[in-house]
Amino acid sequence: MKLGIDLGGSHIGIGLISEDFKLFQTKHIDFEKQNEVIDIRQIQKILQENIEALLQEFDVKKEEIEFVGVAAPGVPKVNKIEKLVNLKADDIRIRDVLPKFLWDKKISINNDGKCAAMAEKKKGAIQKEKDCIFLCLGTGIGAGVFLNGKLLRPRKSARF
């Protein structure tokens, strides 16, 4: 089982994903309506409570989570995300927000626009396209560019 986390500009989304990449269940926490700036402690608390509730509700044991994917509006770096303009944060260290039981899992951090592009390439409307540009319009603007079926990435990867 995989766990996907979307740290959006106006919400946090959490999803359980099956081995065959089917979305098993999701939780969405909308904080835009709260009219306040969400800080790191609040994000950590939201993730802790909602991830544990989701696992408990669907009888998924913590040990069954093999992989964690984190999508966020910003620049992914090793162990952190920088320039989260929509969340009004210079950077967030991933261990400051993820529950401790996930720290030993394989974790991938990516820009949320690129995550949306990869999802469309894997299971969506652009599966058959070799060369294309995917634009994501939401709280901000994101994109993914594919050449010869591969997503263009910066030289340094944010995976660890």
C-alpha cells in the first residue's frame, strides 16, 4: 500500500493507493476557509490525526505502508520543500510534518504540478502521448513537460 500526501495551497489531501495504482480512499482537509495562515505544527497535527484515522478506518496497518509520495507547491529538495509561497513558508522539512512512523519508509517529494502530470501520464488523458506539456491551474500554476515519454526533471533529484 502507498500513501499519497498533497500539501496544497488551500487544502491537504491524503490518499491510500493500492499496488496497482488505484486510489483506495482519500481524506481532504480544506483550510482556505479558515482564513488563517497554517503553520508547520498545524500541518503536522493535521497529517498525524488524519493519516492514523484513515488507516484505522480501513484496517490498514502502519507496517503495510511501503512508500510515501509528497506533493507540494514549491521546489523539492532532499528532505525538504522550499519556497512554498501558497503556504507562506520559506521551507518545510519533511520530517517536521510527517508522523514518525513514516520516517523509515521510502519517501519521494515532488512539485504538485509535476505529480499531477505524472498521474495523467500513468493513468489519465496523456497516457499515449510521447511529447506533451501538462498545465495545472489551481491555487497556483504548475506544469510537467514530457519528451519521448519521459518527464523532464531538474538535474538534482529530491528523492531520498
